[in-house]
Amino acid sequence: MNNIYKYKGFTGSIEPSVEDNCLVGEILYIQSKILYCGDTMDELKAAFKEAVDSYLDYCQGKGIQPEKPFSGSFNVRLGAELHRKAAEKAYQDGINLNELVVKAVTTCVEHEILHQHHHQHVIEVKVQDQAMVTFSDQSQKLGVKNVTFS
């Protein structure tokens, strides 16, 4: 993602403000509303880091724990029918519902990463009904330019 910053475990957004003719951002995934702004990307990044540091200093000064962006647990509203189907699937697979959800989310996230970074178009060509040759987008990276058969 190119529209976020990361610093000390926090994530910040990057958005243009047409009205103010500048860039603005917000520390994401916490309850507190912490905004920052800058005229350039470098200024915005510095403002983001300053906002994080100021938030952490404030929490330390008040003797409170800073919010964690992610706790590792969250509530999911599936609807009764999908909840039933998920529970049945988990039972059939010999796992609990939490494990099923973790598996599903992991598969979804990993599939997205693979889809974005390793997407290949594959063409299969039969040659005289004897051989199968596979071409992919990777063939150019491997130096394969032309293949001829005699």
C-alpha cells in the first residue's frame, strides 16, 4: 500500500485535502482521533511521526497505556445462516469456529497477496499431440522471447 505510513506499530493514512490545498492524515485503527497535515509528502510523514511520538509521550505523562491498533481479536457479524454453516463446517473439519475463521481470513489475505504479486497468465499449447508447452508472464523474466518448433 502506498497510501499509508507505518511507525512504531501505528499506521497513518495519506489523503489530499482539496479545500486546504495540502495533505492530511489520521492515525488508523485506534479509538482516539489523531490527525496530522503537511504541504508535501515529506512534511506529512514527519507530521505523522511527530503525532505518534506526541501521543506516546502524552500517554506516558498521564500514566496510561497507549491504545494498541490491533488486539488480535474482533467481533464478526455473520448473520444467523452463515454462522450456522460456519459452525457446521468447523465441526465437520474437527476444528472450532475460531480456527475456521482464522483459516478463512488467512486464506483470503494470502490469496490477495499472491494474486497481486504473482498473477500469471498461462497459455497451454499442444504441439503435434505429443508435447505440452506452458508459457507465462514469467517467461520474459527468464529470457524466453521466442519459441519455434520444427
